[in-house]
Amino acid sequence: MIIDCHGHYTTAPPQHDAWRKSQLAAFREGGLSPGYPAISDDEIRESIEQNQLRLLRERGADMTIFSPRASAMAHHEGDERVSIEWARACNDLIARVVGLFPETFIGVCQLPQSPGAELKASVAELERCVQMGFVGCNLNPDPSGGRWTSPPLTDRYWYPVYEKMTELDVPAMVHVSASCNPVFHATGAHYINADTTAFMQLIQGDLFADFPDLRLVIPHGGGAVPYHWGRYRGLADMLGKPPLSEHVMKNVFFDTCVYHQPGIDLLFRVIDPGNVLFGSEMVGAVRGIDPETGHYFDDTKRYVDAAALTDAQRAQVYEGNARRVYPRLDRALRAQGR
């Protein structure tokens, strides 16, 4: 199988996004959120079949680990109540997609984080979604939207979520959302900054001493980390930490959302293939065709196919690592006879 670990519902029916706008407008006016609109199964099917499903088939993949649109999580908008309502609406929509296409999509949930808020609601939503069959969550290390007001990921503030993740045996993809800071373009700067920042926070702390079974996926190829691997190895040494292979890489994984061949080649030269999951984030941040190749930038399978990997390593990247990092996915696939 070829499992794409990084998919977002970026083509949700327009009623969904319209409701979000009206929800935020009601919040600004001091009122309650309107009722969520009716969306038919046929509208969901059309939104998926003409986009993610079509591209998945054209590009040769089999399944996507699917979550709400990351840039639309926008935890800095509204307050905790608003975030709870929005997360539930988004996650329920993902559950409907999975119900309609159970052999092609499996859910990862959005958490109702809010700047400065406790994480009780996030713990409760994670548990609710796992009960619906979801296999992981997206964890935003910066709910402030580019202001970076939250403590580092190694702080005990985050422990309630880590405890629930460990109990439920699910990983988190460390994925920020929209940027309200004009200094940071959302997908070109904020995303990559966050990936790099999260990795450095993990080097500085000792999170995995407290949570040896915790698994975190850092997307977008790990941000700047593979390119500056020597810097991070050196910083770990200067900080008196064990080698990265022992200190973080038993628990941290990167994806292949890197949109050119030299970047993918570097990723696999630097990072053990056992720590890399196939991902595309297609119909996401970069949707156009590369004029140098004539293929879509986010058709990442082409890059992995061309990378200098053995057949065994390529099987790890395409399937084995995802089953290992997302054990509930593995169990769901086995239940389908796959």
C-alpha cells in the first residue's frame, strides 16, 4: 500500500466555510453561533471525488490520513467556546468523509486549542474523535497564530494532551495554522518556522524521558532541520544532550512534503528512512505545476520513486512507517483485510 500521512480537507463544501465566517461574526457582535448548515452526502462525495480522490488515484496512492484544513484551524480567532464549536464541526465533517470512503480515508482530528486556555477541551475532543475511529491528532504549537505566546512543547502545560495520546496510543502531527502576523507568510514562513522551532524545543528539553512512547510527526520534511542537521547535532552536543538518534529520533518522524527532487534526496541522505513517512499535503499549500518538470509540485510520489532508496526502504516510507507510527491505522487496515 501507499499511505499518504498528510492530507487536509481543503475542498470542503462552501457551506462549511460560510458557517465559520458567520460564527466569527456572531462572536464579534457578542452573540451565539448560528446553527450548522445541512450538507448532503452527495455534496461531500462531489467535493472529494473531483479533488483528493481523483488525484490520489492518478498519482498512485491508496489511502490518506485525513484531517481538517490546517490553515483554517485559526485557533487565534474567537475564544475557547468558538474553538470547541469549530473543531467539532470540522471533525464531524472528516468523520463523514471517512464513513463515505472508508477504504481511502481515515481521520486525524483538529483540537480546540485557544491561546492561554487549558487543554481539557482538547483532551476531551481527542478522546471523542478516537472513539469515532480517528487515528491521531494535529497539535498546534502556536495557537496565537504567529505571536508564539504558548510555552515550548516540552513544558508541562502540554502534558495533559501527551498523557491522553499515550493512553490512546495515537500520535500527533505538530502543525501550526494561519498566521495573523504579517511578518510570517502562513505556508511559506510560519509553517516551516514552526517545524524547525518544534524540533529545537525537543532538543532543548527531555520530553521523551517522561513520555518514551510518545510519537510526533513534524511535517513539511522537518522544516529546515534536515538541511541544517549538523547544526542541530552540534547544538545537542553543546547542550549536553545525547546524540539526536537517541534523544529525539526514536519518537520524532518527518514527512515527504518537500516539493522538489533535490529536497527529497537531501531528506533521505540525512534522515534515516525509518523516520520518514510518505506525505503530499496535496491540494494544499502549493497547488501549481512546476514549469521545470511539467508535474504538480505536490506530486511527491514522483520524488520518492526517484530517490536513492532500496525497495525495503521505499516500502517503509510508503506503508510500514505509517502503520507503526499510527497503530490504530494498522488495526483498521487489518480489520479490512489489508
